[in-house]
Amino acid sequence: MSFVYTVKGFNSKGQLMTTEHGYAQNQLDDVMWSMSEEFGYAEALDEWGRHSGEYGDRPSRLGERQYQMQ
């Protein structure tokens, strides 16, 4: 079973600049890195909206990430 991930790119002000959907897990690092280089910060979410990775400096406007123990 494979999951599909969404990657979101934000600028330094926390404004959403782009959203791309349909990536496999093995593609996430390259896509997030590329978006973080272009916009400043990128994060990936799985099909249930759970955090699956990030690159760059998280804008303070987005708030502190809350991690859940599994």
C-alpha cells in the first residue's frame, strides 16, 4: 500500500505560496528541499493531514509544530 503526500511551500511571512499533491514518500525530500530553496519553508502532509517532514526555517506565523507520539 502506498500513500500520497501533499507538499506545501511557504514564504518567510508564513504565506502559502504553492501546494502540490500526489507525491510518493521517496519523492518528498527532493520536493521539499526544492520548495524550501525557492520559498523558504516547505512541509509534507500525508493523506490524513499528519506532518510527514519539513525543510527550511518554519515561519513564526505558522506557530510551533505540535508533534504527536505514536
